[in-house]
Amino acid sequence: MLEFFSSRKRLLSNPKLLGRWGEKRVVKYLKGRGYRVLALNFYSTKGEIDIVAYSPSAEIVFVEVKTRRNEDYMPAIAAVGAEKQKRVALAAKYFLKSNNIKKRAIRFDIAIVILGDAGEPELNYYENAFFAPFAI
């Protein structure tokens, strides 16, 4: 754990590194709950999905991860507005089509990772955070 705290300053100085670090935390969280990760940082021309996973309840789960130093300016979940949800859903539709996945329950989750200035990072996970009927 000491290694983490010594690298906090480096994470905070590099937003891309901070984002990847947060995604790794969420992957560990999901695996610990029996999920199987299918893809990380899946890109399409319509958008990007941070994590695609297969849940223990046989759903394909598309996870948007937001990692922040803190939420002093605004709640991190607010960064996943209607336009971002649409891009994630269109990328999900492409993922399903390109992997020939049909007639499978899907869901859209949001994971928020807050590094903070001290102490343990905080992870908040929201299942079924939004609904995108046009992705089905």
C-alpha cells in the first residue's frame, strides 16, 4: 500500500494515467464479484467503452468509468450526461454486432473512482445507471 501512496502525486499529475489506474481498480472490483472482463477500452467510430464484462447473471455489462481526484467541482457521475450515454450506447451496439452477440441481456453501469488527497480511494458502482433502448 505504501507504493500506492508514493505514486499518488504521479497519478494526480497525469489525467490519462489516473484514468487507466481507475479502470484497473474497477476491473479488480468486477472480477472480485464474479464478472469476466471481455474487453477494455473498446473503440468504435461512434464512441468508446471503458469496460465490457460478462456478469454472473449472464448479462453483457458496459461500464463507463470516471476517475477523479475529488468531486469538489462537480459530481463525477454528472460527466456521464445524455451525449456521453448516447456515444457509449452506440459503441455498445457496435460491440454486440461485431461480436455476433444477439438476444443477450445488456446493461449500462457507471463506476466512479475518487482518489482523494489522502487515505483509501473510494469506488462507487452504479448498476443500470442508464437505459439506452437504441443500443438493443
